[in-house]
Amino acid sequence: MIELFRDSLWKNFAAMIDMLRDIITLCPEELWKKEKKIYYMVYHTSIFLDYYLTSPVKDFHPGLPFTIGDPENLPEGAIDDVIPDNFYSKKELLAYISSIRAKCKKLVIETPVEIFGQRWIKDDEINMHGLCPSVVINYTLLDILLYNFRHVQHHVGQLNLLLRQKANVAAEWISQAD
């Protein structure tokens, strides 16, 4: 049963990550540079996908660095206070997402079963990166994986809508990935 669960969880995570990849790939270069909301949402989704897949949290090192911005003075189009340190290209974000995908597979497939029931973040890690919302501080590793899944899928839907509205394109649904 455990191997079935791992396999199913991984195939669904991989499909979701592949849909995020496809959104980036489909986004016209001009829209990528002009429509800041799309760029910031892709970045936000990628950073949190990576962060929530990190265990222990102290080992989090984002592949594309950020700064926590002043919530009262955010750049146009920013969706939160996690501000990329540079304007990252589609190619850079695709490479980052590819590395996160590999990290996800390793976590889901190789983590000892008993770890999934343990608390995901330790007390001394909560404010370490400026990313931990209070709602998740007592989540188990399994809880944070499912939360992460819902979070990414939520933004994939938003991004698909924006692409459809702005460029009349959208990523195809991927039911399962290898």
C-alpha cells in the first residue's frame, strides 16, 4: 500500500510540476517581460514549491534567490513580499523547476515512512527564511506535501487563466507523469 501511495503521489506531483513548466514554455516572451503578474506568480509558485519540499527546512537554498520586500512598497505585479533578486529568464526558471522536480521525486520516493508523520518544520526554523505562514507551522511532512500540491495547482489554474486571457494559449491538462 505504501509503494502504491508513493507512486501515485509522485505521478500527480510530477504532472502538476510539468503543467507549471508548460505554462512557462507557452508564455510568449513579450508577455513574460510585460505582464509582471505572470512572472511574479510563476516565481512565487516555484519558490514555495521548493521551500515546502525542503526537509529539514534549514537546508533550504533557493536556486533563484529572493529578498523579503516591504509589504507597503512592493513592485508592480508582485503577489506577495517574496521578491526575486533579479529578473529571471524563462530558461532560468525552467532549469530551477527541473531541479525542484528531481528534489520532489527523491523526497516522495525515498523518505522513510515514519518521517511523513513527523513535524515538517522545527521551531528554530520558522522565521529562518521569511517564508513560513503560521497556518503550516504544526504540519507534518505529509500535511505540507498535500498543502504544497494544492498551492501549486491553485496557481497553475490562475496562470492558465491569465495566459488564456492575455495570449489565447493555455497549458494542457496532464493527468499523470512518469
